[in-house]
Amino acid sequence: MRVRPILIVLGAAMALMGVLWIGQGLGYIHWPRSSFMLDQRVWADYGSALAIGGLLLVLLGRRLR
């Protein structure tokens, strides 16, 4: 089983989800309209951590041979 592509795909998904959470937490993205995450700064912080973790997984996956 190849671990490298799994790490890259999982990391990219985490990074994209983190960017979405940052946008919702800061009030830039109002989707879905009934989301409890809108304009809540704590979700921007969670999104930052998730995006950084995702980028680290992508970097780790790219370094593996």
C-alpha cells in the first residue's frame, strides 16, 4: 500500500477545509447561512491549525520516497 498519495490527498483536503473554516470564522464566507461558525474568531484559529497540519502532511508526503 502506498502511503505517499494518501498523505498528500489527506493533507490537501485538510488545508482546504482549514481555509474554509478561516473564511467562515472571520466572516468572509457566509456559507451555509445557518452555520454556527460564522463570525466566530475561534473557528478561524481552528482553521489555521487545521490548514497548517494539512500543509505539513503534504510536505511529509512529498518527502517520502
